[in-house]
Amino acid sequence: MSVKVLIPTPLQKFTNDQATIECDASSIAQLIDALDSSCPGIKDRLCDDSGKPRRFLNFYVNSEDIRFLDNTETVLSDGDEVSIVPAVAGG
């Protein structure tokens, strides 16, 4: 099942400067592993030592924040779009 992943600019050095990548995965957890297989080293930037998404990164599936779905167990369907969005802070 093919999922489109939107990669933020700071992580595009792992994707050969590609802003979008197609991956086969049925959950966010599988997607992260699939990304790391095709883009070695990206998982270390996406996840902490326990394997959970880093606090300063947000994952969205079709514009829905995975924190309000099933987190990394959020089910993906063919044609879904996953956005990885760095958190923005400031004042």
C-alpha cells in the first residue's frame, strides 16, 4: 500500500533532496522503519532512543495529528498523505 510522505527541508539531506517519498506501510511505525530502510539515518532524527517520535516533530495523516489518532499505531491506507512537520516555537 503506497503512502506519500512529505519530508521537511532539514531532513531532505537523508532523501537526496526529495521533498516527497512514496513508501509502503500500514502504520506510522512501519512507515518510519520503511523510511529508514530507503533513507538510512533518518529514523534517528525522527525518533528518540525509545523509538517514539521526537517531541519537536509532528506527524499528520491526511491533515490529522497522529497524537489524536493512535500515535505510531495509526493505520495507513493506500493513497494516504503523511506530513512530517517540525514544531515551531517562539514569542
